[in-house]
Amino acid sequence: MISVQDLVKKYGSFVAVDHLSFEVERGELFGLLGPNGAGKTTTISVLSTLLPADGGTVVVAGCDVGRDPGGVRRRIGMVPQEIALYEDLSARDNLRFWGQLYGLSGSSLHTRVDELLEAVELTEHGRQRVSRFSGGMKRRLNLAAGLMHGPEVLFLDEPTVGIDAQARSKILDLIRRLNDDGLTVLYTTHYLEEAEQLCDRIGVIDQGRLAALGDKDELIRQIGDEDTIRFVLPPEAFDDLVAAAAAWGAIGDPEIRRGRVVLRVVDGGRALPQLQAWLEARDLPLAHLEIERPNLENLYLNLTGRALRETT
Ligand SMILES: Nc1ncnc2c1ncn2[C@@H]1O[C@H](COP(=O)(O)OP(=O)(O)OP(=O)(O)O)[C@@H](O)[C@H]1O
Ligand SMILES: [Mg+2]
């Protein structure tokens, strides 16, 4: 349904999307996960024909974005990161506006507006001005606007940013329901938990490049089954630790991140007693110890050297 091959997009000489490739099947809920500035909005903008590509091939719903942008636009819905609604108009009039833009009129327009207000649970607020809506309500209406013309594919660019947990779970439920009804969804987020909960498959994007791709289990498999040990160590002991760690099955050199040593090992159960003995021999405490089995959070950290949380 979506095929992206070797996509390149530059702003001047800055490469924002760097040879990105991925496919999304019909009916799939695909998540593009990455930190701020990773290139998510840029990618979705090219896929939805808002920006021209500088290289590569993008086909959406059977139409090439470069050769048949009109065909793409008819088949896709776009829910932008920045809310695109008229604050002074009512919810209903906003939807009417988008519907008319897509060529709907008369009773089909009316019916569609009613259906979508119902779907996003805003029927009771249909006549209210958007300026009086909460953030969550605006997000839901923004989503409805992208669905007015009954698209086959829906692009959602961080649709839950800046709203509370309850409003967020409402939006996620709605997206899940739309997907259950057959809509293909491309969803961008910098929230790992959202991608993990919501998406069938995830592409991790960082600095314009695809860092990993697959379903949750595949992604975890890609990082292998190494364990991560974190603890606090007096800085003067760090060099000695680096020298010792290889013998405990360390993978790469230990690093210091956010004040803690991060030690990746083949087998945490085997390495830990060795670490303890090493500390005891130096009369050092084992402080703030944490052992982690592979999980998506680790994957992300390993791929980008940053936690997604730090970017929120
Ligand atoms: N119009 C522009 N001109 C120049 N650089 C841009 C422009 N738009 C985006 N960029 C840069 O391109 C990179 C990718 O930006 P993009 O908005 O696609 O990231 P993003 O993943 O959507 O981030 P966010 O989570 O903050 O929305 C960033 O480094 C950004 O600063
Ligand atoms: Mg963005």
C-alpha cells in the first residue's frame, strides 16, 4: 500500500531524509518512531505530496507521488502534527470545509459530517466553536478532518502530542478501530510506548535514516539477547573497569551515561557476580544497580545513544 525506496529529502544541503526504505501492507498499522528532528514529518510530507522528493521512489495506494500527486491525494488522508482547524468556526463547519475541499456536497457531505462527528465522539459539540475545545477535542476533530473523503490510507503525524493520558488513549482507541475497519495507517511518534502498544510493525528512524525495522519481536531479536547492567561507580575507577570488563563477557567498552556506567554483556547472570567480586576487591559499593533484559527501550538507546524520553 505504501512503498518507499531510497527516499532522499534535503533542505538546502542538509539531508533530512537519507535513503529511507520501507513498505507498508494494505490494512497494516505501521509506526515510524524517532526522536525530535529524526525526519518523521519530512517523510510523511513527501509521502502525502506536500514536499517533493530529492531522490528515490515513493508509491502510495498505487500512485507515484512524483508522477501522480493528484491520485495520491485522493486516496490518502493527512492529519498534520500542527492542528489545521479554523478556531472561529464550529466543529461541524470545519468538517464541512474539508469535505467541500474534497468535492463533497449536499446530503453526502451532511451525512459524512454526522458520521465523523459521531466516530470521534464530538456529536454533542458539533455546533461549538473550535476555539473553545480542549487539546484532545481538537486532536480528534483534526483526525476527523483527515477522514472526510474516505481515504484508503491515513497519515497521522504525532497525533497525541500535548494532550493528557485520557485524551491520548481515546485517540489511540479511535485509530485502532479505524484500522480494524480496514484503513491502512502510517503513524509517527516519538513515544516508544505508543508505537509498541499500537503498531503492527515499527520503523525506527534517526537522523533521517532507518535504524531498525520489524515487529516488536523482530526488533528485539535484532539487538541480540545481550543484557545491560547499569550502576554508579566512582569516576576514578572507570578506567580499571574498562580493562576488567572484557573478561566478564562485555560487548564493547562500558560507557557512562547520565552518571551511570552502562555495561552490555552476553549474560547478566554470569557477569554480575564477577562485577561484584571486582568491586569488593576494591572496597567499592555496588550502587543503583539495574539489570535489563533486551527490550525496545534498549534497542532505541543502542541505536541512537539517546532515550526517547529525553526528547519529550
Ligand atoms: N523547512 C525546513 N528547513 C530546514 N530544515 C528543516 C526544515 N524542516 C525540517 N528541517 C530539519 O530537518 C530535520 C527533520 O525534521 P522533521 O520535522 O522531519 O523531524 P521530526 O522527526 O518530524 O521531528 P519532531 O518530532 O520534532 O516533529 C530536522 O533537523 C529539522 O531541523
Ligand atoms: Mg515532526
